[in-house]
Amino acid sequence: MAPAGKRKEFRNPHVGRLTVDHTDLWLSPEPGPRMVTYVPADEESRERLEKLHAIALERRP
């Protein structure tokens, strides 16, 4: 199967709206196992994802 993509939007209570491009990469020619990727769709989402990552690191024990 060819990669299938779409745009998704999430709302996070810590950083607000995140827009990402979602792609399914099928690991065989038949439906089954796949790898899913999420890539920031714009600069604002990239910055917000970096901020969310920093928040997660601060909260690690």
C-alpha cells in the first residue's frame, strides 16, 4: 500500500492547538502492521510541540 496522509488537529491544555501531518507507512503490501508518523504542519505547531516536550522533561522523576 502507498503511504496515506492527512492533517490532524489536537488541542492540548498546556500548549493549545497542534496541527500535524499524519502519515501511515504500511510495512507490507497487504493491510497489517504499519508505522505512523506525525510531523508539525506549521512553525507554530513545531514550537508548541517543542514546548510540550520541555514540559514533559521537567516532569520526569
